[in-house]
Amino acid sequence: MKAILFNAHSDEGHSRRLDVVLDLVRAFDGHLTLLNAVPYEAAASADPYGAAFAAMVPVWREEARKLREETEKDLANEDVPWDWIDKAGPVSLALLQNSSLADLIVLGERDPTIRGKTPSFTAGELAVTAGCPVLVLPDECERLDFDKPALVAWDGSAEASHALRAAVPLLKRASSVCLVSVRTKKSRKKDTLDLPPIRGADYLSRYGIKSEVVEVDEGDEDTAHALRNAADVRDVGLVVMGAYGRTRISEWIFGGVTRAMLSDVGVPLLLRH
């Protein structure tokens, strides 16, 4: 994970997220690209409320200017190579367009223009469209704790396999790794998963990573609840899972485990389609 793309956004969690991503860049001796997107500017004139958006553009631009100045001051004291990109338009599109040669995208759990506790459309869309994994950081996250275990959500799918492969550099640094399969009403009717957990464990072993294979029951809740419980019990510092859905419409209207996990990001969440 040498090339790390970071969504720079002027909210109260920016400095904490920046500290986390700087630790990542140092850990992998990498390069940091900070991207700041001024949202909706391109669509302002065509929008029925274009005048209101147009009035906000100077405000967003000023916020972006201040953020860049403050961030450049912080980075002047850091020992990592970095560059800055300013873009206009939707954040997800700007990050996607600049992710072709990125090894990892890092962003917060909130959409930049949405207040309150809602799942991030940006994180969900990037997770199913970008060609690299997406690391979603909780609001209060101040560091990636590699002294803690990592949990990999495993259902034997191609998405879970892709996520596992993408997470290897991070899993190598975790104190331990647990592959967790959730037994749902649907999966109980099957004899086996497409790929059993032992296949995932075998793959990790080729990289010198020992892992524990665990099966938990969905119970009366849902898969996301079962995964969160498994993560809480083990006090994990990272959750890895495959992202499901091909477009924003199919993923967010019909829901799914991806959306449920993004609704309440308790620990850093690595997603890969």
C-alpha cells in the first residue's frame, strides 16, 4: 500500500483522520495524495435550486482554501511525501477519477454534505466502483491499532475473497486474525459456502499470517449485528469485508450488509468489491 488517496474535508474529524492516514503512509513507506472536492459546483447552474448552490460555492471555496493552508502547515512538520489535488464536483466521482493508481482510499464515515448518523453514499459507491480497497474511519478514530486483532467477514464469495486479498498488508500487522462466517437462515440450507473459511485461512498462511476460523449464528438480528457482536467480543481494531452491489441504486435501495455496516462504523472498516 504505497499510494494512498485521502479525502481531505474540513470537518471536525479531519485532523484525526489525517493523523491516521499519516501513520499508514509511514508504516508502508508510501506516498500520500490529499484530495479536496468542492461539491456540486458543476451541477449548480442546471439545478432547480441553482441560485442557492451558486451562493454556497464561494463559501466552499474559502473553506477549501483554509483547509489546504492549515493542512500544509501540519504536513510541513511530517516526514512523508505528499501532494494535493483540488477538484470541483461530487466527492465520490473526484476520488474515483483519481484512484486508478491508488492502492488504498481513506475517508471518513460521513458524507461531506450530510449531517447526522447516516450511511455514507460516498464510501458505499467507492467500495463497489473503485479498483482498490476503501478504508472507512469512524468519527472518533485517532489511530489504527495494530496491537489488536483484525476480523474478516467471510461468506465464501468472490467479494469476500477480494477483500481478504486486498487486506493482506494490514492483516500482516494485526496481532491476530479471525475469519468469521455468519450462519443465516439462508446459509443453513446449504451444505457449504462457495469457498469454505479454511480456504481463506490457507491463503493467509501463504503470507505467514495465522488465523482463527469462527462461525457465529445470526440469531434474531441480522448479519451486520452478528458481525458487530463478534468484533466487540474480540475487541478488534479492523474489520474487513466484501462490498456488495453494483450501483448506488441496487445497493442503497435494496439495502444489504454493506449499508448496515456503514450505518454504524465502530472500528476502521476495509471494503472491497
